[in-house]
Amino acid sequence: MKLFDVYPLNDITITKAQGSYVWDENGVQYLDMYGGHAVISIGHTHPHWVKRKKTSWKKIAFYSNSVHIPIQQQLADKLAKVSGKEDFQLFLVNSGAEANENALKLASFHNGKKKIVAFKKAFHGRTSLAVAVTDNKAIVAPVNETDNVEFLTFNDEAALKRYFQTNGKEVSAVIIEGIQGVGGINIATDSFLQLIRRLCDQNDAVFIADSVQCGYGRTGKFFSHDHAGVQADIYTMAKGMGNGFPVGGILIAPHIQPKHGMLGTTFGGNHLACAAALAVLEVIEDENLIELAKQRGMYLMNRLKTIDGIENVRGKGLMIGFDVPEELKDLRKKLLYDLNIFTGEANPNVIRLLPSLGLSRKQSDEFLEALQEAIAELRPRAQKAGNVQQEEEVRAED
């Protein structure tokens, strides 16, 4: 049987991982500055995470949500403390897409409305509602298409005001990433998020803060939306929540009331998932990783801004992006295959950094030195190719 070929794969097989490093089948070590799409929040195979998983596995791996599962409440209590959302409610799921799907559904249940405001370059997942609010026609199947979603320009306050003036009373929810990840590390301004809060309050709409990639301490606050001093009605979470174990969730403000049967999931909140998620929060708290992410991110961005050849360095904490000029379009491949550094990318020509929140100063410097080496090696090739092209153009004119 063949695997369904939908992933463009790097020709690398990872067989071992520890902290911010991974090793391939040949024993070659790589520095992981991407964390498997921002998933590795506390470092690969963190010993406390491994211990909690093993302890749970020996006792019980799974039973359904038809019985009391005490570790779910332990997770909720720790999440309330670390996130600061003490009076919120927790619903556990399995992924970021499922979190956004349930958030949008819950908003519509809450206010009885259908219209959703999303933003250009947004990515919210691949399930039916989540992909409908994702700005990528290539992954939206005909069955997912709906007239209930309006895509507005990210950070365009005038456009948002105009839309609400005309359609505000029909809006069920506004969903926004505090920092667009797949979209290229685009940061929502504080004033834009504050405007969304005001417009949602005025029109009985639900403010959904997609924190799947930009949450869990990555930006130097627990949720990236917290930088704007606003409180959303629903926060969606996944990625770094389980440090590699599939788990997601939504935090729900107290004014949104539950009803039996309203939401449901078979595997969401299972014992192993909760053990993984609880371990992540314990490590974040014990190792002060949110503050560390803030400090390490400032160091990286300050250094990146001094490197000649890359442009528009931006981000918060350890969610960082920068633009790569056309002459350095192979920079990510160069870093991966020649210098053994994993990074992410976004179109057009954006490199994304989403490492473990426990990234050390030494590892940061290791990346920066490799980046400068890669740029230095690629530039002569680009200049040589440009000179050859100019010579060919001159000969053609002659």
C-alpha cells in the first residue's frame, strides 16, 4: 500500500530528538529552529514530559468522556494559573483545526448568527469550518465553500469598521491569529485587536483568538493577543500544548454557557493527552520559559537585524520571521542540507523561526553563525549567475 502523497518531503529521516536537536538515521545532528511547526514548546523528549507520559501509560491510556477523568481538572487548574484566565472554561480536543472548528460552532450556538469575519493570509486549519475561514483557495474543497465568511485585510481598521457598519448585527464571530504563522509572521497591531474587541461588544459577536501557533508562551506572553491588553471570548490552542502529543483545546469566557451535547469528542482530553499537556505547563512554569522566550527572542531579532542580506525582521518572542531576497531564495535549503539547521518557510521567500522555548544562548549563536555562513556562500553564486545573464543579454544585443 502506498502512502497518500500530499506532503512535499525533505529527504531526511529523523530517528532521535533531545532538547533543541534532532538526529537522522546516519547520526547527523541538526539544530531544530522550527520545532515541527511550533509544536516542540519545551524541547524534544523533555525528561519531565517523558516521565509523566510513562506514569500515565502504566496506569491508564484511555477511557471516554463518559466518566470522570480527574487529570482533566488538574490540567484546567494549572492552565488557569499559568495563562491567567482563571474564570474561563476548558474544552479539550485533539488539534488546532478541531479547536477552531469547535470555537466557531460554539460562537454560532451562543448568539444564533452565521456570519464570520476572517482575514487575508489567515490559516485556521483544514476541517470544514476551519478551512472555510482559511485564506487559501487551493485547500478549500467545493463542499467547504460558504457565503458566511468575509475576508478582510489584516490590520485594516477602516475596512473592519465599514464592514461592521453595514453587517455588524449579522456577525457571529471574528477569528484572528495574534501573529499569522503560515501567512508569513504578520503581527496584528494592538489597536486592531482592541478595535475587534469593541466591535464585537457592540454587535454581540464573539472574539475568537486563534492561538494555535502564537500561543502557549511562544511570544513572551501566554497568548500573543495579551500583548494588546484585550480579553477574547474564546482562545484556541494546540501545537505547543502537548509538545508533540496530539492535544488541543478552547478556553471559553464565563458568559458563554455550556449545554449537554453541544460539543463532543471521542479522544479529546484522554489521559495521555492530559498528562502531556500538564507536563508542558509544569515545565513552562518551573523553567520560566515564557520570560526566557521573550529574552531569547529579543536577542535573536536584534542580532538578525544586523545581518546584511535579510530583510524585514519581525516577530515577538520565539515566533520570528524575515524576508529573503530573490538572490538568496535557496537559503532555507542551504541551512538544512549543508549546515544542518531546520527552519520553516512561508511564501513568498519568508523564513520562519519557531524553536523550543528553552532554546539556549549558545544555540541561538549557533544558528546566527550558520545563517551568516549560508548567506556568504550563496551570494557569490547569485552574483556569478547575474553576471552570466548580463553577458548573455549583451551578446544577444550584439
